[in-house]
Amino acid sequence: MATSRPAERTTEVHAVHDGIGEFRRAGAWRVVLAAWLGVALGLTALPFYTLGIFAKPLAAEFGWSRSVIQSGFTFSMLGVMCSAWAAGWLIDRFGVRPVALASQAGLALGFLGLAAQTGSTTLWQANWFLFAVLGVATTPLAWSRGIASWFVQRRGLALGVALSGTGVTALVAPPLLNGVVAAHGWRMGYVAMALSILLVAMPAVWLLFREKPGAAARPGASPQGEGLTLAEALRTRHFWLLLLGFWAICLAVAGLIPNLVPLLTDGGMPVAEAVGYASLLGLNVMLGRLLAGWLLDRFWGPAVALALLMPPTVACVLLAYGQYPGLAVALIGLAGGAEFDLIAYLCLRYFGTRNYGQIYAWQWTGFSLASGIGPMAFGLVYDFKGSYHDALLASAMLLVIGPLLLLGLGRYPSAFKASH
């Protein structure tokens, strides 16, 4: 197991004794800003929070069922599963910035491919698979590694701020894209997303994102930092409890969010009002990110997970019976915001930074499997039952099981305290 030199640790601890001082170090806030934009305009946020806007226009033009439309997201998650391990290896080997920039270019090309759809379901699904393979390093897999190199005492808050970019996307993208789609058609909606990556996210990462000097991996070098190797992590109960716990949580949350707009409009809600609730969801995702980050720096992570991820059980029941949509959406948003923070933070606390890219990639693979199954499962339930009622009740059960599994993680490994 790798160890840090005592002098280096002492210097780092003194430099960040007040925690917030970490944000004032040269380069640190720039990395957070670039990561925030990278997350907001990355694979995690843009497709996930906007697919509902395209569902009815695509169905009207091509005659596709909702399960076919939602299957695109399933194929994207299959793409992530096939490529996350390679992206993690590349990030551990060459650093975040070059891998992320190449991945952003690939994601933009993927959105342009979606704009060129012809009505072939095979082409639709293949496009989603390929753009996920190319765009996998625009996920928290990349950005959280960069954040971890700069922050120790306020790592949770820094991750929360950076990953809150998904909440901004969920808040802003639905109304903006709904306007673009209404005025210019769904194809221009996908073109607009491609341009946002090329003109905003990529320049920000190019100009601002740097790993802390000495922390980034070098070509031909061994993995940097303290912690477990991938092989060691696979032999721990922590790895599998994290994988199973977040799999259950994500299966529920990932099924809910992309289907929110059609779910609400099926109940008679006007489209504009449903899109407004989607924006409310985005606000609460952002709040969930920040709240989770703040809490993680102060309290045991699995307890934070229980507090933030179990209340959406109530939201699922409320939506199943058409009651209090505002409260339901707020609770779902908090959970959707907290889960990314928790996965990244708990991986760092239980496994360290030595092989973080590869370990997190395998966790992300399981998370992606659930993210892919959830939306299509909701769509299939709707196609067969004519409503989302049963899917919502199943999600409520999963949101009880997942957080309870995380309580079995136990204490953080004391050997990594100096790294966190």
C-alpha cells in the first residue's frame, strides 16, 4: 500500500487547517468551476434530464412507444458499462484533463448523431451506445478525481459544489430545450446540446481544469496516492455493499426522473406546468448536492445516505396516487442530488486515491446498469399497464433497501484518515 511522506502530510494539513482555506488555494476554485461546467454539460446530466422533453415529439414523428424511446438511455448505460473501466485506467494513467477533453468532443458528436435520426430504432439505440462510450469521461468518474487531488478537509463540499452542475442542468435545460423544440423542432434541441458542449464546457476545461501538481498520473508512472488497488478493493465487503446499495437506489431514481414529465402530463397536467416541476426537480437536485457535500464533511457517510435517500419513498407513494406533486418532486430531487456525491465520497473514504479511477469506474458500471434499466422498466410498465403506478411502488421499496445496505459499511478505514 502506498504511503505519503510525513513532511508532505504536515504541510498539507497546516495549509488547510480551516478547511475553507482549500478553496482559496491557487487553482483549486478554477478546478471546481471547470468541473461544475463539465458535469452540467456532460453525459450524466444532459441526456438524463432532457429525454422527457423529446419523448412525445419522437413518438409523434416516428410512432415509437415510450419503452423504445427510453431504451436509448438503457443503451447509453450499456455503453458506459463497456467503457468505464477503460476510462478509469486512462485517467489513472494520463490524468483527467486530456481524457475528459477527448470525451467531451465525442459526446458532442453523439448529440449531433441523435439530431440525424431517421426512424430506425436500431440506429437510435446504436447512437446512444456509441455516444456513451465516447462520452464516459464527462461523468463524475473524471471530475471527482480532479477534485480529490485538491481537497482534503472539505472534499465533500467541493464534490457537492462541482457535482451540483447536474442540478443546474435539471433546472435550466428543460424549459430552454422545451422552447427550442417548440419553435424549431426536436432535431435542433439535440444540436443545441452539442453546441453547448463545444462552445462552453470544452473551453472551460481546457483553460481552467488542472489536477494538483504532483497528483496527476504521468505516462508510464504507477498509480498515485494512498489506498487500495482494484484487486484489493474487490476483496472487501465495502465494495459490494456500495455496489448493491447504490444499484437499488439508482434503479428507482433513474426510472423516475426521465419519466417525470410524461408521468405528470398523463395525469392531466399541462405540459408547461409539468416542465415547471421538472425545473423544480433541478433546483432540489442542486440543493441535494450541496447539502450532501456539507453533511459528508461532518457526519458518517452511510448515515447521511439514510437521511437523504430514504425520504423519497414517500414521494413515490404520493406520485403513485397523484397527490402533492410539488413535495414529491422536491424529495426526489434531493435524492437525485445526493447519490452522486455519496458514491464518489464513499469510494474515496473506503478505498483511497491509489486506484480511484478504476475502482470508481467499476462502481459506476453498476450504477450505470441500474440507470439504464430504470427508465426502460418504467416505460415497459406504462406500455403494459397504461400507468406508472406499479413502477412507483416498486421504486418505493428499492429506496428502503438501498440505504439500509449502506449502513453495513462500518467505520472508515483508519489507514486513510491522513488522505481525507
